[in-house]
Amino acid sequence: MIRPLCLLLLATAPVFASGPPELITKLNKTVTLKEPIDAALDLVLTELAEQHGLTGKIILDTQAFKAAGVEDVRAAMVKLDKLTDVKVATVLAAILKQVDGCYLVKDTHLVITTRAARRAELGETGDDAEAAVRDALPLVRMTFTETPIRKIVEELADKFDRTILLAPYLAERGDVLVTAKLVNVPLDHAVELLADMAELAMVKRGNALYVTTRERAKEMALGK
């Protein structure tokens, strides 16, 4: 049975994005899915776009899906249970995951494509295990202008709901100002680059990112 999308706009989350602010704002809106979704991808995307001001802003890369062995991705059936207080971006990601897809935010639109095509566009390489880990990382599209690295770490952790920590002993080094524009940069690379701009370093432990001094990062890399 095909059920229509029932998304009720509740609130707008804070946005710290660059590039197309209207797209980021719409993706960050908090919604409630009042009825389950059980329909073809094309119908789901059309209704999602109509209800949240994204009509004409979504491009479906059908050729990428065909290259991945999905002849007609538009007809692929997707399902989603009722959800409460989630972002439009979360709903979109959950739907696209079912067709092994993802989306990229461009200057004027969203591109829905395969994970393999995303990796190719971002210039990512690696074995299958590494690729799976990187696919799970969100892409950062944000601008920071003379922003303390401490504040940047807080914003990234809040925005992407990830564990990103700043070493408490950094003191005033946590107040170093950073200016940067990031466009579709994987989260771990973004934190690594931003930390380096503040003359700091990032250490990855499991799914946590830890910003510390370069000296301490070297010690941690050696298991000290």
C-alpha cells in the first residue's frame, strides 16, 4: 500500500552552513513523520520536495545507480516507520540508505547519487572496509570566520551529533581563531584540517575525534 508522506514542520534547528543557506536551512528543519512511508523512491522524493520547498532542487543521478546495477532507482520501494522530531536531512538519509544512496549539497541543488559516485567525486580511495567507514561520515559544508577552535569543535559536535573533544589542558590555545570555508569535506578530514590551522592535531579513537597538541597526538599514536 502506498502511503503519502506526512511531515509536520515543528521547528528550525540552528544552522552554521555556507554556500546555499536556503538548502541547508530546509534540510535542518525538524519534522514529525506522522504516518509510515511505503512507496516508490520517486514518489517519496517528490512529496518530500513539495512539502519542504525543495521542488526543482533535487537531481537524481540515475546513471550512477545504473552503473551500480540498479536499472530503475525511481521505482525502488522504500519504507520508513513513524518518526518524531527529526531533521529533514535525517529522513532523506534514511530513505536513500535503502537504495545504497546518499546526497551531496551543491550551490543550488541536491544531488542524489550512489556511495561509489560520492567517493569518486570526493577523490576517496581505500579498501571496502575503509570505504564503508568513510561512507558513514557526514560531509561538512560550513564557513568559519575568525572563530575560536574551541567554538568550532562545539559546533561540529552539536551539528553532526558526534563525539568531538578538545583537550581540556589546551587553555588559551583553544581560543586560536580560525577562518575557513569547507565544502563537502568528510567530518574527520574537516576536524583534522581545522585543528592543523590552529597548530593542533587530531587523534581518532573509535568513533571519537580528539583535538590535542601535536606533541600529545604523536605520543598517542605511539600508544603512550
